[in-house]
Amino acid sequence: MTPSPDDAYGGQRTPEGVAARLERLILDGIFRTGQLLPSERRLCERLGVSRASLREGLRILRSKGIIETRQGRGSTVASLLPAREQSPLMHLFRDHPRTLFDLLEVRALLEGESARLAASRGNPADRVLITRRYREMADYVASADPIDVERLARLDHAFHLAISQASHNPVLVHTLQSLTDLLLSSVFASVKNLYHRPEPREMINRQHARLHDAVVKGKPEQARRVALEHLNGLGEALREIEAEDERLERSAMRLDGWE
């Protein structure tokens, strides 16, 4: 009697083993929130398991709330985090601009380390994706006139996200993804307030190029240093703009006789 695929490979081919392997693919970002999983036939082929074990493994994931299945539409990866837009804390962060500087500090802590890890752990496929995201951003900057601030912010965010994914640290990746709305708001604020000014624009473009080169060339400490310089530079430039606005406001108040 010929053994089944599940018998031949033991624990990894049991329903529990199948569920664990799919969980790892989700943690690693291979399957992302909202993504439709491949067909049962395709999954069976790639995982080398029987359809019975796959179906039971999928049932285990459904019971944990990791995937959602709709009749006739297949299974998708469920949202792994609470709805961000419903969080009172997120409303407070978004509605109070001062938290932008706090967020830049958090980004420096997380993205500095993700750049270092990406440079040391990234594989050829990771580097291809990082370069692709960098080129999409750089090509748009070079060709767009005028620049759409929201589009550039999303391209900028995608570049930094590709670097974090190359860290191969699922906890770090999902922590950054849980802050997506706030991260986008910080990128948007940076682009909106700085990109129309020649000096900050040149600084941002130069730092992005240096960050890309350090990561894809496998220089961990340089990648971390450039990432920190980039985020600290944004904070300093935004603080200078804020201070300039305050000076202008005081001057206007003096002209109006408030002082």
C-alpha cells in the first residue's frame, strides 16, 4: 500500500502541521491581510499535503479567527489587529499635530533597526522589491509636475515598508503595519511641508538614495545610520518650520498692536 503524502512526512502534513505552516506564511507577510489564499489544489501542491489535511488545517485557522471563508469566494487572511480607525487613541494621535514628533522618534527606533536587519538578512528577492519600490518613488519625483503629495507619500511609505519586510522579523513588520495610518500621516506631513522647499527636498532625495544603497549592498550599520539621519533630519526640518511660523505669528501680532 502506497503511503499518503501526510504519512510520508509526518507532523508537518497533519492538519495541525498544515495550520502551523500557513500561520508562518501569514506571519512572514507572504499572505497579507485581506489577501485571497490560493486555491485548495494550489495549496496542496505547494505544501505537499492531502486535501483532507488542508481543509482541516484551514478549519483550525478559521476557529482562531486568522482566516475568513465565504462560500464560493475562498478564504482570505483576516485583519490581525483591531480596526485602527475605531481606536480612540488613534483619533487623539491624528487630531493633535504635536504627536507627529513623537511618531518620528518611534519611527527612528523601529525603522533604524529594520534597515540594519534588512541589510544583514535581506535576500536577492528582498533587494529586488526594495529597488523596485525605490525606483517607483524616484521616477515619480523626477517626472511628476506638479507632484501629488498623497501619491508621493504612499510611494515613500511603500519603500520604507519593503525595507521593514526584508528584516524577516514578523513582530517588527506587524508592529509597523499596525501603525500604518499614523506612519502615512507622518510621511504625508513631511512631504506636504518640506517637499516644495528645495533644500529639504534635496535632503530627502539624497537620504532615500543612500538608504537604498546601504540596504541592497548589505551594509547594516550604514543602513541604520542613514535611516536615523533621515528621520532625525525630517524632525529637525519640521521643527524649524514650526518655529518660523511662530516667529511670523508673533511679528504679525506686534503689527496688530497685540504687544
